[in-house]
Amino acid sequence: ADTAQGIAAGPDGATVRVMVAGVTGYTGALSAWLVWRHPGLELVRITGRSEQGRRLSDIYPRYEVPLEITDPGIEAFEEAEAGIVAYPHGASAPVVAEMRGMGLSVVDLSADFRLGDLATYERYYGPHGAPELLDGAVYGLPELSREQIRKAGLVAGPGCYPTAALLALAPLAEEGLIEDVVIDAKSGVSGAGRNGGEATSFVGVTENVTPYKPADHRHRPEIIEKLDRLAPSGSGADHLTFVPHLVPVDQGELVSCYVRTSGDLEQAELDRLYSARYDDEPFVNVVSSPPGMRDVRSTNRCHIQPVTGNDRVVVFATIDNLWKGSAGQAIQSLNLMLDMEETAGL
């Protein structure tokens, strides 16, 4: 059967009612569009702290979602069974707490539930709005925590840089092979958000590449925490250098990871390690040549190439920061939470 929004219903003939909070930003708008066109989901409400009363399609014509943006009040949650929250850190936690209190399954795209350690969160982001939910939140990188996501009521969407970096490094971390790593990361300007300010204006970005926050970026502790959980006895991630760069493209991300390993690895051995880890993954491709941002644009895919060279292993990984780095991955996790095909709508 077709729903009112013109998409096929789920395999059991029913759809799950979903709301998206925070649709005026890039990831929220894309999340709403992905729900709108999803075969098993029905987009019942979109909310925002601004632009209320306007149709999302008027703000983002490419997404063609004709619903009006409403106030994020309690009545919005009553219509839905599940929700995606795309508010900034700090603003997200109270909304997530209300939604969880009403029984909604939630994927949160802010940083509010990514870190398991409250003290680390507060150092980088400030006071937490719902610390009581931290223990029950599952990190939403399906390739690393698929079974936990299936059982979760609250999933914390990873940051875009940690998504690419963790997928690049997970096979090495799981084997305890990382002694230290340097991550050189590059992202398009959409990673700074819709209100990125002067630093992401056309004049400031075009014909230019600039590093930013090279000493203590907020995504560094996220990468370290998750790598440590993967490693059998310490990941070497404490010796991690992470330097992001802004490049003059609108969306896309590439990380180059330079890893000193605990033992020498031949290329054939490295290829076997990565193939064994990712051959069955629907959205991860191990490729034989250096990947580029354009290869994965507007997809939920991650392309990875591991290479031996000199005294380090080099691993390249590229994603679309708005898709696999945020909204697309949110749909991937939501599919798992709702017992749907993981690739549905993607």
C-alpha cells in the first residue's frame, strides 16, 4: 500500500511514525528528507527553533518535503513512535529526555550522548542536560555496535570525523596493532553547520585550505574513547594527533591516518585484514586506489584503502559528512532499532 506521502509501506504493510527535531540545519533537513522517502517510515512532524510556519521545501527546495516546521513542544512527540534529533549539543539533551520519557526510540545527532564519560563531556561541551541517560545510550556506528543498536532506545550518532577515522582504524585497533596514529582530516564547509559564520563564507573558503582547532578538537576524545574500547589491551590512541582542515567543497570528508603499528605488516596481510572485517558490510568498501570525496557524495558509503609504506601503515577513508557522517547513518541506525532492513531508504 502507498502512504499519503507517496512511498511504499514497510514489509508488514505498516509504517513507523517518525518526527525530526531541528530541521533547519543541514543534517536535520537531510534527515527529514530521508525519512520522507523511506519505504517503512512516515514523517509525521518536523520541528525547529526557528523558521516555524514555513515549509521545509521553501528553505531547502532540493529536498521537496512540503511539511510545515512547528514548535518543538510536547504535542509534537505525541504523534510519533520514533524521532531523530538534530539540535546542537546542549540544546539536544533536554529534548531527547522528553522524547525518551514518552517512550520514543531516538537517534540523537548532537554530541550529547556520544561520550561515555561525563567529566570528559563537560570539559569539551559544558554542563550536560540529561546525564541520567548516558549509561543507556549506544554509540551509533553500526559497523562497530550493530547488535547493541538493535536493542537500544537511545542511539548517539557519531561525529563525522570519528565515523571516518574509526572505520579506517577499527581493523588495526581490534588486533591491538596501533602504537600511535596521526589523523590528517579534511572536510567540506557543511561540516561547520548552516550558521558557520565568517570562517565558512565563500570568500574565506574558496581557493583556500586551512587547519582549525589543531591542538584539542572536540572529536579527539571521542575517537580515543572508542578506539580504546575496540583494542584488547590498550589501543595506543593516547598517542593520537588529530588535525582537521577545511577545504573548499560543500560536503565530503577524507581522513588520512598514519599509523605506527606494533609489528610489520605486508600489504597482502593488510588487505586480508580489511577484507575480512568489511566484506560483509553493506556500506563500507575496501578499495584498491586512493578514494576521493566525490566517490561517495550523497551516499551512505565509506571507501577505505589501507597501504603499507615506510615505517607506518597509511589508511585513507572518505565519507559524505552529511550522509554517513550524520543523517544517513542515523537512518541506518533507526532501521536497526525498528527491526527493518539496515539498508532501507538508503
